[in-house]
Amino acid sequence: MADEKAQEPLILIVEDEVQMLRFLRPALQGHGFRVLEARTGEEGLREAATRAPDVVLLDLGLPDLDGIEVTRRLREWTQVPILVISARGREEDKVAALDAGADDYVTKPFGVRELLARLRVALRRSSRVGDGEASRLTLGELEIDLEKRRVTLAGDAVHLTPIEYRLLAELARNAGKVMTHSQLLRQVWGPAYAHQSHYLRVYMAQLRRKLEADSAQPKHLITEPGVGYRLAES
Amino acid sequence: MLVGVRRAAWREYAWSLLIVLGSTAADAFLLPHFERANLVMVYLLGVMWAALRLGRGPAIFASVLSVFLFDFLFVPPRFTLGVSDSQYLVTLGVMLAAAILISALGARLKIQVRSARQDARRSRLLASLSGDLVAIQDRDGILAASLRHLQDIFESRAVVLLPDAAGRLSVAAGDASLLGPDAPERGVAQWAFDAGQAAGLGTTTLPESRCLHLPLRGSKGELGILAVAPADIRRLMAPDTFRLLQAFANQTALALERGRLADEAERARIQHETEKLRSALLSSVSHDLRTPLAVITGVTSTLLESEATLSPAERHEMLRTAAEEAARLNRLVGNLLAMTRLESGALELKRSWHSIEELIGAALHRLESLRGDRPVTVDAPPELPLISVDDVLIEQVLFNLLENALKHAPSAQPIQIRARAGAGAVEVSIRDRGPGLAPGTEALIFEKFYRGAAGSSGGVGLGLAICRGIVEAHGGRIRAANAVGGGAEFTITLPVGEDAPRVEAEPSLVPEAREIGDLDGR
């Protein structure tokens, strides 16, 4: 936190509902963010271009532009992390936003703790882009070394098949962030497999059996129904 | 039937000949004992019999033949044909007159008998049709029964055409190919329907059609068209048969109208039930929404107005309560939304292949804050097949069932989840160690707005109704029972779905391949 104070990250909130802003503004300012607000998609796009925020918090239900469209237009020129706000029951919107390039999402209603956790993941990922990928990841007893291609659980090496490893590595490279089914399938199996989600189910089950204490109550490999998977950091 | 009469005519003349020969034989026997005038009487008797039974032609034939034979055989000089005695001309005249009179009488009698028989047959057939129709309520059943009877009575196949909202006819029952592939036949049907009169084959309107199109007349205009493709149109158009066909069409129309009225009554009843349900929902919802709202309002207003007088611990406790109530409110609204979608039929299953173990995990993950450190055990063997379901909805079912279990079971007791593969299905049961279900409520709890005796533990009584709706939409079943050893057990059974996908074994190095084998064999 100490180095964040020197240069507090600037967050652009694109949200048309005043009540939400009244909650978000003080909550984020209280946790070390500088806050910039936009009420419409067009205004958000303008602000993003002129003020260069460190992260964008984008509501999918805007009066003028579709949030997915805003994401797409932002991604035409910037890699700024985008966190979208959506409602439960709108899983296809979330998937569309993620596939359009959004980094993650929070579901309304959300607590400030969840929001901050997602924002931190997004910020850390963007700061990482400059100095290369973090090659080691420690999640409790689970350690993933992407450079040495080694996975250990409580110090013991875990033997993974090549696909299991590629799947875990893809999740580890995006640790904390949700990955959609089609993103994972494309990365691990190739574009031809983008809709073969049963491959994902089978291999996730195998991974869980090797890495989780109780594969039915996973602590690391989290399922987001209707959206995808997330490697939880805590 | 005319053809039938003609074909049988030679036989009647033969009978007539036989009768005359019989009379002759009798006379030959009687000749030595009686006057000739009496012998004529025997012939007259024969002629009267022929007239009565065989009709006019054979009777006249019998008269002429009788006089001829009498003259030839019995009037002296015998075995000659000269009519020496003019009195036998009178005999001939009387015989002819009797033959004509009696045969006319006999014919009229026969017609009367036949029409009486036909009346009886017609009323028997109509009675059997209406007897069948009375028992049937639904439109398709009525039409099928009607067409079956039509086939039996008239030996004709037929289709029924009914109009849509715009008044355009389409085939509602019967074999549409009877109308042929051509539009014109349907045009004739449409004309008959619009004009409200019979058309097509056998009528004066468009008689070159394939079928006879009869309007099905209800009390408020035409209900549809009965298009008959007869085996023999001339027989069908015989006045009696045609009247029977008309009566037949009327019976069908009557039944159709009755069915329609029953439908309307049923719709009105459902509408009424829906209204009742809606108002029950409204009162229930407003109560259940108000409780958490009251807590949140109370807490926040207290904090606003007397923040200074509260200790930090008190303040924290109040805020925690408010946050919990807000979360409850959120679940409630979620359930209401799900119920609305289920009810309106707007629920669309987005099926793909999922692992039930994974969905159980996702539901438990979402329940984390509600669950605290309550022990939950999951028993799901690795060889469970993937199932074709909508993951978001099935996760919601598991979430609701687990939330329900958490609500009713004492906090130290474990909740047990068990998944098993059955015949073409996967079964998941969730068992708590709570007080169990009141006897007789095992099915009731899945009804909307049903609350257990424990009651006010929150919720609108929608959670389990939603579970049932979702599971049934998947073609599955849900049931509840008291478990042996105490507690309630909820079980859902979900069909695996067709064409389960295969995931081919991963081509890999030997040690890793062995590992996969180990996994599969476990």
C-alpha cells in the first residue's frame, strides 16, 4: 500500500445511476483510488482517451451505448483493465463482455470487499505486462512454477498430463480473473474446440482431483456457472 | 340400390314362373273333383302371391301365363289355344287387375317397411355417434371419433377442416392427402365455409371436385368443413343417405361447439386461478420484502441519527444485520424473478454438458457466507457421467436446496450431499439433520407459497417451487422424504441426455498416460 500512496491509481467509473455512484465514490476513495466519473458510454470513451485511467469500472446497462460495445471500442486502442458490473441472470452479457476484452466482472449487488479484490487483480495484471509474466504463483499449499513447468502441492510434485498442465498454466497466468469457456478452449485445445465445453469439464474434474483437498468443494479452481472458471488467489 | 334391383329381376320372374307352375300342378290334381271356375281361383291365388312378394312385372307375367296355361290345359277343347269361350277373357282381365292392384299395394308396403328400417338404422347410427361424442371433450378426440363413424356408416373417407383466427381453413383431422396436392380443392372447401352451404362433388357448385364439402354448422355460424371423399357419390347423394350425412355433420358440429365451450370455461377458470394466485403472491411478497426492508431502514436510520451514542461494537453489529438482510432481500428478488420466468414460459434452457460435482461445488461456493463453518460432506464418485443441463439453473436448484437445508438443520449437524449414477440419469440427494418434514407435506412443500409449520424463517415459499419448475423443465424429478435416522432428504433426478460426448484419451507420454488410466479406473 505504501507505494500506491505516491501514485494512487485513477479509476474511471462509467455508471448512469446516481445512487450507485454515491456508494462507489466514497468507497473507492476510502481505499486509495482517485475517482473519475462518466454517466454515459460516449462520455466514458472520451474520458478514457483524455485522462488515461489505470482501470475502468463499466456498468453494462448504460442509457446510450451497450456496455459490450464500449468494451469493444476501448479495446481498439487500449489495454486498460476493464471491470464490468452486471446482474445475475445475465450470464450471456458477462460472457460477451469478457470475450470482447473485459478483464473481469462483478455481479450486482456486490460488496465493497469483492469489488476491491477484483480491482486489485486487474491492476496487478496490467502492471505485470511491462515487466513480463510472474513465473511463480503460490496459492496456499499449491505452487505453480510456469518457468520450470513444475506444480507442487505441499512440497510434493504433482504429475499432470500435458493438457492438464496447459489448462492450469492458462488459469495461473490469469490468476484471480475469470476465463470464459471459449477463451480456455481456444488457448488450450485450439480454435476448432471453442464450443467443445465437455473437454473443459472432464479436464477440470481431473485437475481438481489432483490439486484440491475436496474436489467437490474446491478452494482454487472455482466454477462461475454460465461464464467460466477462475483460479482463486486467496 | 337400383342396380341391385335390376340385377335380381330375372330371379323374380323365375319365382313367378314357379308359382304359376305350382298353381297348374295343384289344378291338375284338383281337376277331377272341382268346377273349372274354382280352378281359376287357384291361379288367382298364385297371381296375388306373386304380386305381393315379387312386384308388378312378375305379377303381370304370372297373370298372362296363368290365363294362357288355364286356357291351354283345362278349358275344352283342351291342349288348344283357341279362346272359344269369351268368359275367360273376363277371367284374364280380373287377374290382371288383381295383379296390378295388389302389386302396387305390396310395393307401397315394401317401401314403407324399408324406410322404417332405414329410419331405425339411421337413429341407431346417430345414437352410437352421439354416444361416442358425449364422452369426448377434446377437439381432436371428437374429430377422430366422427371420422371413424363416417367411415363405418358411409364407407367414405373424409377430412375435417377448421378455420384459424383469420378464417382460413386447414386440415384438423383426417388424411390431408384426400384433398390431393392441389389448392383448388381447398378453395372449394373455403368457398363452402364462407358461403355456408354444401359444395363440390355431387352438388351444383363445382361438381367436378374430388370431395363433397359440407359445412359444420354451429349455433353461431360455421365451425368448419367436413370434406367427404365418397366411395360412390350416387349412393351418397341418395336423399335418405344424404339426409343422414347432414345429420351426421350436425352432430359433429354440436360436439365441436360443446368442446369449444368447455375449453372457454376452462380458460376462464384458469384465469380466475391465476388472478387468485397473483393476489396471494402480492400479499406474500410485500410481507416478505418488507421484513428485511424494515430492518435495513431501522438500522440505517439509527446510525444516521444516533451514531455518536453507539459503541463501535454496537455499530458493527447493526451494520452486519443490515448487510445480512440486504443479502436476503437479494435472494428473494432472485427467486421472484426466476419464478416469473418459469411461469411466463420465458425460461429457455441453455443446455450443454456439465459435471454435477462441479455444479455442487459452485453452489457451495456461492453459499459460503451464509454457510459459515457448517460441515458439508459431498460424496460424488469420479465416474459420474456428464449431464446435459442448463448450468446456471441447476446451480440455482442446488443453491436453493442447500439454503433450505441450512435454514432447517441445527448448526452443528452436517449436511450430506450424495450424487449417484442411475439408469440414464444422475441422482443428487441432499440430507439435513433437522426436524424433518411434517407427515403428509412431502409433496405440498413444492407448491408455491407453501410454508412449513416452522414458517417464518424467511422466504416466500418459492424456493422449492422454483426447484421443481427447473428440474421438471429438464425432464427430471424432485422429491422429498424423511430420511431413515432423522432429518429431511431432497432428491433430484436429472436425465443424462442423448448422445453423451466422448472425450478421447489424451495422447501423451507413457507415465502420464498411465495416470489417466488410473483416474478412469478409480
